[in-house]
Amino acid sequence: MRELRGIGVSAGTVVGPVARFVRELVEPAADPAPDDPAAEVGRLAAALADTAAELEQRAAAVSGPAAEVLEATALMAADPGLADGATAAVRDRKLPAARAVWEAFAGYREALAAAGGYLAARVADLDDVRDRVVARLLGVPLPGVPDPGHPFVLVAADLAPADTATLRPDVVLAIVTEQGGPTSHTAILANALGIPAVVACPGALSIADGTVVAVDGGAGAVTVEPERSTVDEFERRTAALAAARGTVTGVGRTSDGAEVALLANVGDAAGMTAAMAAGAGGVGLFRTEFLFLDRTTAPGRAEQVAAYRAVFEQAGGHRVVVRTLDAGADKPLPFLGLEPEPNPALGVRGLRTAAARPEILAEQLAAIAEASTGTDADVWVMAPMVSTPDEAADFVGQAHAAGLRPAGIMVEVPAVALTATACLSEVDFASIGTNDLGQYALAADRQSAALAGLTSPWQPGLLRLVALTAGAGKELGRPVGVCGEAAGDPGLAVVLVGLGVTSLSMTPRSLAAVSAALASVDLAGAQELAARVLAARSAGDARDLARAALPVLADLG
């Protein structure tokens, strides 16, 4: 038995045999020169068009984030700049079409990799499009997801959206990749599909096909040839979670009756359907940026209203907290007209984009207000990347003027937590994004696999910032929720409630485990544990304290 460690990006524990997905497409040669360059250009154009059409068909066959990701990938194949570059290489340099495509994509690939962050995570997507086009031109099959004839754990160097989006959760038990990161499409889609996943796991491809592994998508651990005791433990967890799923009511309760709202993070109407089916008490984070990403023009008012209303209509009177556009230099939108930045994580993003393009925010607030009309949704709205009390007051003023109440802010910048009383006095509520708050507090890029230990939500320094914010909320009578990764960790959820957090928003699949963990402890016990965790020396020590204090975690993962 040996254990490999990566980054857990989709929680869940499974045991099963490995089937590896290895791409074997050979780099095409630069010769011989085509006999008829004009005909070769025609073949090139047809291969690009057919690839784009194939990806669009796959997008039409799925929904939610999977469809959005595949639509964006199809746009890569249809990009006129790529087509022009490859066409020029055929006409001017007399390259075969397959080689011309390979070289045209290489330029884009290098630019994305050098950009880092969100754009670097798109390299695998670009490689997949390139390989599909080249395979068509060479007349060879593109390697696909293996089909061993039984359920399996899929192991790969990395996966492209077209590979991941159509995986069947009843066949693919878990995903393990050597590359990728927390914001890769493998991570996004695995979560959407409910498939446990570990990315950035060195040595994964060294596991032979058929080898039994135990995958813990929450802890980021892959145990090769696990002992019987590990298998038994995973089976206990599966049974405990299956029993807990039928008890989720949208309100978490400690054993002595203290309540906390259990909400879901969603990105569209399909996500809302899944959240309501899982028993969520509403939505604590409605990500609206999926409507804006990978576009050259901003979505119009009617398109925004339709997308938001499709979510609101399913709310059934529950809360839906809408986050305004969270994009910018790290998730570039061409229509914003922002300049490239050397450090995009600290640049013009989130609410800061409104300084450059105030009409985008105004239009979005008006669309949210219009979409809520005639529905019974309890619509709240909040802004990301707020840094000062003045910014908080300005956003809340704009939201109220648009007819939107309550209006609040995301707490992602340490300065907001450190001045929580001043900032929260300007708002109706606050929601803590522990992912970004952690990366800024620890000076560690949340997308870096090498720094995953620093960006753990169990870091005592991060939790002290949460405590400051929750304390200010209690003092002022303002609700303070958590919608980052920390909210979906059962043990950490207990700690957050002990710190005074009033709502927890997470992926729908985490609701049952969080509900069960809260029910295992009284409020005084949660508060005592929170105090001990704040005094811990490290994230590992903090997690160990929780595991020792909460025996139920042994069954919940």
C-alpha cells in the first residue's frame, strides 16, 4: 500500500480499479509539402469547422457548467485568428495542414501558459481542440476515455472539457490527474457531475491499469492497493452519507437546536434544480460570470433577465444571493477593454471593473431587479472584491437605488475583515469567500498546486479573519455567511458555526455531510472547538483537533 497526494477538488470517497487515459497523438511532420496548397487549405477549413460543430453538438447534449465549458471550447475551434495563422502557414510556407494547425495552436498555447492563473488552466482545453483537428486531418482516431467494461477510476495526465463533460458518474467512479489545478475544467466539471476528483497528483500515471485504488476527493489522497480496513472505512462513509442525504431540510441544527442556513452554490438554472433536489434552503452564491465569460460583447438586458429568472423561478420562496460580475484581469472579458496586468490577482477584478465600465454593473443590477419581479424568490445581491467601507457603501447605494434589498459584500480582502465593523455598518449582510480571503491572507496563489498547503481553509490565520467578521456581524445585527470552500467541509462547518457564522453555502453534494456534522455537537461544543482551532499552530493541527473532537467525521470523510 502506498499513498499519493494531490489537490482534492470534488469530495467523495470511492474504491475501484484504475483505467488510464493516455493521449498518443504524434506531432505531425512538416513535410512533404502539399501538391495543391489551395486544396490543403480547404481540408484545413473543413477540419476546423467539423471540430467546432462536434463540440457544439456535445454542448447541446448536456447542461449547466458542462454545456458552458463546451460552448467556450467550440469557440476556440472557430477562432478566425487560429484559422488565419494555419492558412498562412499552408499557403506561404507550404506546410501540410496538420503541421500548420499544430504550429498555429502552439503560439496560442505559449501565450496562455505564460499568462498564468485562469488562462493557464485553459491550455488543456486548447490542446484538446488542436488534437481533434489534427486527428481529422491525419485520418487517425483521437484517443478517448477508456471503456474497460466495468466501473473504474479514470487516471490521466489531464482531461479536456470534451472528455470530462460527457463522463457517466455510474461508470467513472472518480478522476485522478497528474496535472490541472483547482480552477481547471476537470475540477469544475467533476464537481458538477458529482464525481470525486483529485488533481495535481504526481505519479498517478505510474499506477497500472486494473490496480485497485481508494480515492478521497476531499482530502486529495489516492491510496494504491488499499488495505481491507481502508476499504471498510470508505464503505462506512458511503453508507453514512446515503442515510444523511434523506434528512437535509435546508436548515442545519446543532444537537441543542441552534440553527444555521444550509445553502448551495450554483451557476445556472440546472445547478438550481440540483440544489433544490438536494434539500438546500436556498442559494448562498449565484455565480453570474458564466453568462459573461468567453464572449466578445456583454450579454444584453433581455438575455440576463432570462438567465436570472430561470433560477429565481425555482426558488420556492427561498433566498437567492446573487453575486455581481466576478471577472477581470484573471478572467479576462474582451468587452471590458481592460489592459493586461503583471499581477492580475491583485488587479482590476470584481467590483473594481465597475470603475472602468460602470454601465456594466448598472445594467446587471437592473436585470436582476427585473428578473425577480413576479417570482417568489427572496433575492439578495452582493459585490465581489470589495476593499474599503466607501466601496461597500457605494455598491449598496447602487443596489438599493435599483430596488434590490438586502445588498451586501463579499469578504475576500483581509482589510475588510480587519475593518469589519466599519465595512459591515454600510451593508445589509456579508458573505465570506474563504478561497480568495485565504490566498490574500497567506500570500499564496489559490491556483498553485505547490502552495495548496498554504491555501488550506483550516489555516488559523484565515479563520481569525472569519472570526473578526462574524463578531462584527453579531455586534451590528448583520448576517454573515461563508460561501467558499470551507463551508462544504463538515468539520470546518462546525468550527464556522462556533465562530458565529449564520449561513453556509456549498456544492449541493456537501449538504448531507455538513448537516450530519452539525447535528453531532451542541453549540457550546462548536464554540469551544472554534476557540481551540483559532489557537492552533498550523492548518494540520487545526484539522486534527476537529477530527479528535468530532468522531462523526470518520464516517463523513
